[in-house]
Amino acid sequence: MFLVHRAGSWDLDERARVVGILNVTPDSFSDGGRYVDPARALARAAEMAAEGADAIDVGAQSTRPGAGSPLPAALEWERLRHVFPGLVRLGIPISVDTYRVDVARRALDSGAAMVNDVSGLRVEPEVASVVAKAGAALILMHSLGAPDRIHEPVEYDDTAESVRKFLAHQMGVALSAGVPEDHIALDPGIGFSKRATQSLEVLRGLQRLTSLGRPLYIGVSRKSFLAHGTGRPVEGRLAAGLGATVAALALGARIVRTHDVRETVDAIRTAEAILRPLPHPASAPPRASSPAKARG
């Protein structure tokens, strides 16, 4: 399976891809505004690229729980425009995390290869047309409610099936707007519009989402659902996040979005070495013969 973007394409059967998270917001839940300064943001992006990131996903609109009213599009772009030239020079695909058509257009004009829409085209469906015109990739995420309420839990009869139906419908919206199918990836929205137990249900049901025929893109890094079984604060969730990542990989995820690139790359490459299909018996090396039994 391939994901085509403006900088080329990813063969996701060959290996899973790791996307580094870069928040240029003053109130990120995970890094507390550490990368608001463009120089620090670009230094962190370069570090993630050196650690093995296949792409950088940059966002200027906080989607943390309790973030309050969304930023105006003009201010969102103002935070992004200072870092985009330097990000594009890294030589790896840059994804912009936005649900605003104006921001998506400006980012694509500045060299973005992908648009990561956490609303799944619910807020400004015109994002799909802008992506289609640019020949970019589009990540559609499951979330419900207004942008400032997407963390509020929702009741589902079957969480994984509800997510599957939502993503199937929103993929149809993208296709109708001209986005080619091989330019689309699907994110089940772990932690968005879901309680911790519901996020776990969706992860268990990832194989059902693979029926949609598009790569599954997951983000579990440092999220609050990881505290459900561990009780760990944000800074102590790395091990739990890697456990969830490897389990998701085994269940069909092909793209992972993370704050902790080096550790995630190591975990995924090790998991792939174990999970990769074994050689066909005809091409397998000969088995060592057992010592002959002594004759009496």
C-alpha cells in the first residue's frame, strides 16, 4: 500500500513510517510551549529528522483538552510562517496540522506535502479541494463536536464501528472533492471524542478499519488514555506509548505520529523484524541436521 504526497510516495508495505510532532504553540500539553521560538522549533525538527523521522507534522493550533477557543486563522498562520522555510529545507515531507482552509492553502504554497485535518473535514470541508489542487496527501482524523469540544467523550454502541463509518463517509467527501484515494490516510483519533476505555476499544479494532483500504495513521504519544492502566503523568508515558504503538503496528497501523522519534523508530524497526513474514519454505536456508544417533 502506498501513500502519495507532494514530495513523493511511501511504500507502507516495505516499512511503517514515523512522523515527528512539532508544536509551535505556547500551551501544548506535552512540551509547554518549548518550541514557540522559531529557532528552537527548527532545531528540534532537525533533531527529529536526524533521529529517523520520515516527516514532520507541525501545528500552531492547540488541540489539548481545555485549550479554549480556537485561534483565528490569521494568528495560526502567523505562528507557522516563520518556521516553514526552514522546515522545507530539511528535505523530508512536512505535514501541517490544521482544519482551516486558509492555513492549509498557505502551508501548501510554502511547501507542505501533507495536510493533517483533526476534524476529518467536518469544520471546513473546502480543505479537501485545496489539498486536491496541490496534489498533497490528506490525513482524515475521527473527532466529533466543535473544535473546542473535540475531547468531550461521546457514547457509542460500538466505538470501532462508529469510527470506521465516520472515516468511510469523510473519505467519500475527500474523494468527491478530487483527492485521489492513494493520497488519503485515516486516523482513528485516539483520545479525541473518546474516553480512555473507548480509545483502547478503537485500538483493539484497528483490523476492522483496515477494511477501508487506506493506511492507518495513529497518534498515541503521551496521551491521557495511557494513564488508564499506569497512572503515569505526561512525562512518564513513553513506555506505555511504545507498547501501544507496537500493538497498533501488529494490528495494521502503518504511520505513527510521535513526540519521541528515536525511541519510536527503534521500537518499530525491532517489531517489524519480528512481525515480518517468514521466508517461504522453498527459499529458507536448510535446517541443521541433528546428530546421528549412536548405533548399538
